[in-house]
Amino acid sequence: MDDPTLSNQRNQSVPSTPSLNVPTTMSDSSFHLENLPYRTMHINRMINSSYNRSPSRTIYSDRFIPSRSGSNFALFDISNSPTSTEGKEDGSGTYNSLLRAALFGPDTPDKKDSLDAPACRNIFRYKTETKRSLHSLSPFGLDDSVPGISHSPVKAPRKVPRSPYKVLDAPALQDDFYLNLVDWSSNNVLAVGLGNCVYLWNACSSKVTKLCDLGIDDSVCSVSWAQRGTHLAVGTSDGEVEIWDASRCQRVRTMEGHRLRVGALAWSSSLLSSGSRDKSILQRDIRAPDDFASKLSGHKSEVCGLKWSYDNRELASGGNDNKIFVWNQHSTQPVLKYCEHNAAVKAIAWSPHLHGLLASGGGTADRCIRFWNTTTNTHLSCMDTGSQVCNLVWSKNVNELVSTHGYSQNQIIVWRYPTMSKLATLTGHTYRVLYLAISPDGQ
């Protein structure tokens, strides 16, 4: 220290003790070592004595884990023996077991160490055991000796309503497997083609509006909403495609190019694809004055299914030639071909959950739902449904798939993917469920 007086006094009283390293900011009067010789001697004995170190002690962690071995269960009015529940109702015994496990964990008091514990202990005492299994994080523990406790969480099955919440009359709805006469817009409006007319049903107000009448010599073969939900494309039996403004019930334009009926339509932003019985697919840009920008050739029979992928990069088409073709934005020839189906392929659906996952369904002679990975060009799996597959739609919210069927069961099935276990089978239609559309909220 800087004070020589204090240093000299310390050297005189304790010659063998080194000077203390005290910060200069602390006052000397806080120690008063020169006035307390007995304290100095005590410190000297502690420093110079050859005392034996105590044996190694158990190092406690910074968390206090209560031990249940010495618990006093009488404080909680809970018996510490499972046999004490005999003679009581089953519900009461199960409840006590559940409550005892919730309060004291899997270390139940009927173990051996509880027999040796003194009865005067507190309800909780602390122990050094800190390692617990991952399953002990369960609020009720996983002790096999506790009855009435499930060792795995039980998830209640989702209930799917078995009856429709709304039934709409659809007179003159054509019974034709190759047509697509129902579509639901992003504005929650359902479009239905009935004979030579198109009707709109507003799901919010239940109002029905007649959009158009094609005349006695023509009929509606397909309908498809644009992504914004304001314009509807209508394919006709004369091979034309009409664009209608739904808010004003006015026809915006008419596009030609097909020689026979247009049974399939699919939007990709401002690009509209149309498939026809003339075996061709026309790509139309509604911003351009031309009727179509390109023509896709490959199918040997009527094109009855068309779907753009969610990233608008790939177009899948299905035909009455039992084939599925995949096209990109710039190709006029298919980049992928799948020929495993044994009947016409109308049901086509891209998964919104996994990029490149495509589902397809075959007709009466096939009855199978097949899954394809267009990224790796592989066939993933096949599921025999037992009846004609008319439509497929993926759920937007969960990894599930809805299929509608014709001959011979006429049902609707909700599947869980990829296990393809049935979540629900909906019946009620007396004829083939040929058309399907899902609401914009995915419900």
C-alpha cells in the first residue's frame, strides 16, 4: 500500500504475512487492522495453518429439483398408495392417480426410498438429480405404474360433415365426363354451365344471376374464372372461347381457333389455355389482339383436363388417349409424357404444398389415382379407388386430397396424403359426380 505508516505497523505485528492488496479507492479506516490485533492473528492462522481440506462435496446445480420421495401426501389429501383407492369409484381412483402424477411426477412415493424417509420432512426437499428423460416434459409424466394415463397424445379425428350445407338446383346439367361445367371464383362466386346458359351463385348473399345465354344452337362446355375473380371464360360447343365481365354481365371478347367443342380451360395470369375435342391446346394472351399465341399438339384424342401449376411454369393436360402431358411456358411439344393410365384422364391437380407434385385420375377402365414428381420425372405411387375418377382437388390448408367418382359408387372421398388413408367418404349424389370446385378459403 502507498501509506508507509500502515505498512510498518503491519510488518511489526505480523512479520510473515504479506501486505493485503486493497484498492486505493477504499479507505483504510474500513479495516482498522492496526487496532484489531486478534483479527490479524486469526487471519494469519488461517493462511499458515496446514488444515486438511474437507472431502469432495456434491456440487449442486443452479436449479432446485424437488424430490418426491419424502413427500407428505396428507397435505394434499392424496393417498400415497395405489391400493388405498380400492372400494372407491373408478373415476375417483383415476382422478387421484392423475393428480398425484401431475403434482409429484413419475417419482411416486411407493418406491423404496420413500419408506426410509422420515415423516417430518417438508412436502418438498431438494436433490442433486437433474437428468430427466425427454418424456418427463409431459405434464402428467410417463410412469407405467400410474393407471388411466395415456402414454402418447391422442389427437381427436377431424370431423367432416356428412351432409351438404347447401343444395342448388341444376336443371339441364349435362352428364358428360369430358366437360368442366363448375368453377368457384376468388370472389366467392360459383359459376355453373346449364345447357346453353351460365348462372352465377354468390355464396355470400345466395343471389343467383344469369350471366349469359349462348342461344339454342350452342351450349356451354366449360367455365373457368380468371385468378382475380372478375372475368369468366366460357368454352362453347362451337369451338369458341368467350370472356365475360361478371360484374357487368357483359361479354368482353370472343376468341376462335378450335374446330370442335372446348371442354377444358385453365388460366395463368393473363394467359388462357383451352383444350378441345380437335386434340389441340391453344395458348391465348387476352391482352393481345390475336385469337391465340401458340398451338400445342401431342394428344391423339380429345383434351379433357387442363391445369397450370401454382408457379405458372408448367401446364398439365389429360386426354381421352389415356395420356398426361406436361408443357412448359415456351414449348409447343410436351416435355414430359405419362402413359400409365388405362382410361381417359380428366382429373388433374397440382399440389400447393410440394413443388412438382402432380396427381391424376383415370376413368372407368382405370379407376386409379397416380402421383408424379415432374421435377425428377418419376412415378411416385398409385391408389386404386374402385370407381371412375372424375375430379381431383388439393386442399389449400392441409396436405389432403379430394376426389369425386362416377361408376359405380358416385361418392366423394377425402384422402390424407401421402398415406392415402380415407378421412371421409361422402355420399348423396345418385349420379356421377362429374364436376368439382373448391371455395376460395379452401373449406
